[in-house]
Amino acid sequence: MRRGTLDDLAAFAAVARSRSFTRAAAELGVSASALSHAMRALETRLGVRLLARTTRSVAPTPAGERLLRSLDPALAEVARGLAALADWRGAPSGTLRLTTFAYAARAILEPALPGFLLDHPDVSVEVIVDDRPVDIVAAGFDAGIRFGETVERDMVAVRVGPDLRTVVVGTPAYFARLPPPATPADLEAHCCVNYRLLGGGGLLPWEFAGEGREWRVRASGQLIVNDGALAGAAVRAGAGLGYMLEGEVADDLAAGRLVQVLDPWCPPFPGCHLYYPSRQVTPALRALVEALRWTGGGAAGAG
């Protein structure tokens, strides 16, 4: 396409819609005479008369009407594309949709998100908390936050928290009734509080590693829940053993309200990562990544 033709076609569309050189010229910020000259030059290049002119009016010819019908959607698409560039220009702005799970919402977003919103007043954030795995592309999310080991390999993943450990704990009163387990296999003789995964409906396996092997124990007990707070309350009341994040029971362990067992079989695992598709990101998402990026060490610790 000849340089300037796209501008001339946009100008033709303005004249044809307004049916006035004067109004179209005001819209485009040019003089009416310059606009009329440009339209005649366009008609000469195309070899088709596009506008019927009289001393009082201007209207598209049948050929002009047909051209206008094809131009309108194309020009609208160009306008949308230009408007979308605002997402990559200037200060971060727009809406971000995030999916995460309950622990990350408390440990990662709760302390950091208010400050991010205050620092970026033109950014809106929608957070959906769901423990089930989510296809962020299909569900229309900009990013998600999950444990690093569960993030798909085709995603860009940024660490936003330290490595974590899941530990087995019980109350002193519980261990007064039953001896502490010495190996993961000993859990078969204990009452364990289980967590049901909503996505597939199965129980969260209790995973261990030590002595050159890995263990996935299907613990049994009287209580199955899909709420971490309810599970923690039952464990703290002495109703059974719990398989819980170390950071969430650190105060209980320090105070002696809970006792940790099977410590050698509870290695750290990758903590929370923010992830998103491997494509160009908006300034708003880039700003959120930098606000949440983990800059500490990789040692296990509280979330």
C-alpha cells in the first residue's frame, strides 16, 4: 500500500460518515480545502469516484458506500490496537486478574498487595482464591501463584516466597496416648487429620523423603476437611496428627502446644511462585512481579 493511503482512507471514511468536508476536517484537524484535495487525489489513484459532490452536500457514491462498509471494521480494529498500546505506555494501568490458593493469599498477597495498590493507583486487581489447579489462559487470568513444583513448565515462573516445609505435628496430650511415629510407615497406627483436594476429589498425600527413598503415605483418621483452618483447629485440640506448613505452626511449636515428629523425613520444597504465559507482559503485571519478587535466601522457613 502506498505511503499515506491508510491516512487518506481514514479521511474518506470520516467524510463519508459525516457527509461534510467541513465537519470531517474539524474532526481530523485539517482544512476543508486540504481534505477535498486529498480525496480527489485518492480517487485518481484508485481510478474510482468515491464521493458525489454538489455545492451544498457530499455523499458517498455506490462504490464509496461499498468501500466504507469494508473500511469501518478494519479502522475499528486499528483503533482498538492503538488503544491497547496504552497498556505498554507510561505508568502501569489497567486490571490484573490473579488466581491463587488460600495459603499464598495470606502469606504473599495479604502483606504486599495493599502497598502495591497504593503505589499504583491506576491498577485494579481481582484475586480469585481457589485451591484447585486452574488453566490461567483458558480462565482469562493474567497470572497465578502456586507452589513452584506445581507450575507448568511452559510458564514463566518468578519466586515470590521462600522454600517451605510440611511437617507432622500433634499435641503433647495426643502423644501421651500414642507413641510418636519413628518412620512414615508408623503413621498407619495413628489418627491423622486429612485434607481433601477439591480438583480431583482425592486426599492430599503425606509426602516424605529420607534414607534414600521417598514416601507417599495415605494417612487415615476420623476427620477429612477441605479447610486448612478447620484442620489446624482439630490438630491443636488433640484430635489427631496434622500435616501442616512449618510456618503455620511455628508459634505452637515454640510454645510447646504442638510437638513435631518425623523431622528427618520432611525436606524443604520450592515455595510460592508467581507464573504467567511466556508472552509480553503489561507494565501493570511487570510492576506486580517486581513488588512480589522474593529477594531473600532459599532456606526453609515460615511463609
